[in-house]
Amino acid sequence: MNTFILISSLLIISFNSYASDTANGKVLHTTNCLAYHTSNIYVSAARKVHGLATLTARAKHCDLSLGTQWLDNDIADVVAYLNKDFYKFR
């Protein structure tokens, strides 16, 4: 459990160190993720994100799954966009 907290904290710190561009995040999300996530197959209450660490981990997982090969700042931009417009985590 302590390892999970440490890794989550490091992810949050590393992604918060970027000056996130929510406009770029919106473009990346719209062009790469939206068709996948609007399918009823992938919408589930059990998959609800509960914090920035989980949102970041999901964005990284999606990047790998889709083969988009985003840079760390691209992932941070998508996370910032999703958090600003949908999740509103502090």
C-alpha cells in the first residue's frame, strides 16, 4: 500500500510540474479518445475515477492502449483538460 501511495504521489508531482495546456488536452482527447469513450461498451460506473493519480494512470494506460505515444506533457494536458471540464479534483 505504501508503494502505491509513493508512486501515485510521484505521478501527481511529475505531472503537476508541467504548465498544462487544457486547449491542447481538449484537442488530444477529441481526436484520439472520444470515439473510444463514447461507446457504451466502455462506460461503466465501476470504472469511475476518484482522484488525479487515478486519472493520470488511466490517461497513461489509454495512451499505451491506443499507441498514441504521447509525451509526458501531452498526458498532463489531457489530464488537466479532463479535470478542469469534468472531474474537478483539487
